[in-house]
Amino acid sequence: MDKEAIVKEFREKFQNPYPENIFIEPTKEEFEKAHEVLKREVGIPLDKLSGSMGRQVFKYLVRDFESFLLTTLTEIERKQKREVLEARIEELDNFPHHIPMVEEMAYKENRIAELQKELGEETQ
């Protein structure tokens, strides 16, 4: 998976759940009025409420991004391991033909098991 594909997948997975055509951005005057009302009625400035909400959003975004990144990296590592294993198996297909067939098959099976163990995969 190349960088562009990862970015594309990230953008598709993490779309803004608050589109501006539905959640219309407040005007400067509306922000000022909300600040005044919160300060007067609740005793806190808008910045305090906004900061708290922003931290929560950021915390969940980071959590979801970490999960996305770990999943993506795991998929990339698996693909790379699989490619190495397949390349090595292909090398085994060029095994010397002067060795009897039974020994060749046993050698290939043992070598494949060793490679899978080396790559951290279970023998299938």
C-alpha cells in the first residue's frame, strides 16, 4: 500500500461528522452572544466550554487514528512478509532436479515451515 492509498483510505474513513451545510458555522456575533450568555447564566466563558469539547474531540480522533495506523501498518507488514515468503518459495521451485522427488518435497516442506516460523506465521 503506497502513501497515497493510505491517505485516501484515511480521508474516506475519517469524514467530518458535522458537515457545515447541516451544522452551520456561527457568526462572530453569535459567538459573542453565546459567550455572554454562558458567562452570565452559567458562570463560565465560551473558551472554557470550547476547550473542553475540543479536547474530547481531539482525544477520540487520536484514538481512532492510532487504531487506523496500527491496522494499516499491520496489513503492510503482513503483505511484505507474504511477498518475501512467496519469493523464497519461488526460489525453492528452482530446486536442483538431481535430488530424488521425495527428498525434494520434504526439503521444500521443511524450508517453507522454517520460513513461516522465521516470518512469524503459523504453518498452514
